[in-house]
Amino acid sequence: MKYLICLLFPFVVCISCKKETPVTNNENKIEITDYYNRKVLIKEDIKSIVSLSPGISELIFDLQSGDKLIGRTDYCNYPPQVRNITSIGGITNANVEKIISLQPDIVIASSMLSKSKLEQIERASIAIVSLPERTTVEGVYQTIAIIGKIVGKNALAEQKIKQMKQRIKVTKDKNEAYKTKIKVYYVIGFGSGGDFSAGANTYIDNILTLAGGDNIAKSSANWSFSREELLSQDPDFIFIRNEDYDNFIHTKPYTNLSAVINNKVFAVESSLMDCQSTRSVQIIEYISNIIHQDL
């Protein structure tokens, strides 16, 4: 189930995401309204952070603030140097006592952290905000801007957002030249336990769409997808995590899929697809180049 950690975020959050609007008040603090509709005041000069999300940890490093990170989850694995930072356990089952012992200036959590754990940390006089996972890359721009505010890197955050927008526009402009949508499928789970993929209004669906693909699993519910439908739709291209690639292409009945027969199954790094960061642009560009290479 480890490979579902990042993907479960948007499923949990998409029901009731709230928009955060960070502003600076007159007391040199930042006010953030988080996922639980809490207004949290944060001092501007943040020196230590505990991150409870792989995507958030990655963005902190991306905003040149990795030196502020003193705690992270077991699932935070990018960039590689994040592994040198103290782990506080899982995401939903984070070790609250360990977090409190680190005495960070702020804890930044995803909405998968329960409100009871959040309040336990808050009672220890530690600032904590819960940021929603997004269902679109556009939404991630908001997360980048908020984290930029927290770490004091507003200008760099805006630069990162601008770069992402520019690169995605280039890809979208290229995709407009292709008249036919290419059928694509992303494997989240397969085998005796059932088949799972990303439906509509999920971050992965947005990535596949921005890449110019037609996600055949967009009608799936709760990440479950019918194997019969997969075989019937017979996607042109299949994308799957590196660690699942060999098993998938040698397992029946998936061996009957055209993409398997025609060597059009491509392994990708799981964090590129599953986690929400500036690197999402890379996987959008990669998928677009792959599915359009023969056109």
C-alpha cells in the first residue's frame, strides 16, 4: 500500500478543499487559512520546519530552504538529501511526541493528518498548518506561493510558478497540432487485488490531460477501474511505476494489451506522478513526448 500514499491525498481532499489566502498583517506575521478553515498566524522569520508531506518537503528544498527542514516523514525521499533529516514516522500516523520534541517553528502538514493530531501539536504551542492536496497543477501554484510566504522566498516562488506555466504552455501549444487524442492509462494497482487508476478530477488525470493524453480511466470511481474496461479500451500507451513494470508486462491478462505487445508500456519514477511539486512539469513533458513521438 505504500505506493498509494501520495495518490490518496487528492481523493481525501477533493471533497472539501478550501482556498488559502496568505496575507501579511501589521505585526510582521503571516496569516494563513488552512484546510480546516483555521486562521494561523506565523512569524515571518521561520528557522525550523517539520514537513508531514513528501510534496511539501520537496517544495521546501525547491525554494532553497532545505536547511530549515528538521523533520520529515518516512515517505519523503526527494531530493536525496532529505533522507538525512530526522523522520517522524508516517503521514497519517506521525509520531506527535517526536514532532513536539523537535520544537520546530512550524509544522506543515497535508490534510491527511487528522484534526485531533493537529490540535495535539497546536496545544504544545507549535504553529501548524494543514494544506490541501490539489487536483490540478494550477492548484499547486497556490501551494508554492504559500510555502514561499512561509519560508520567506516570495520572489523565488513566483519565479518557479512562472517557469512551470511557461513550460506547460509550450507543451500544450505543441499538443494542439495533434488532431487525435491518444488513449493512455496509468497503473496504480493491478493483479488479484484489483485494478486501480486515477479517475477524473485527480492530479494524475490532470497530468495525463496536460500531456495531451485521453485518460481511459477518467470514469473510474474511488481509484478502482474495471479490468474488463481496461481490456476493452485497450490504451495506446501505459505508464507504470518503475518497481511494478516487469511484473505487469509478464502478467496475464495484461499481456494481451496492445501497449504490452507493442512495447508501449513505460516505467516512470513514482514520485514524479504521485507527488505535487515543480517536477510535475517534467512528467507532463515526458509523457507528451512519448505519446506523440510517432505522429
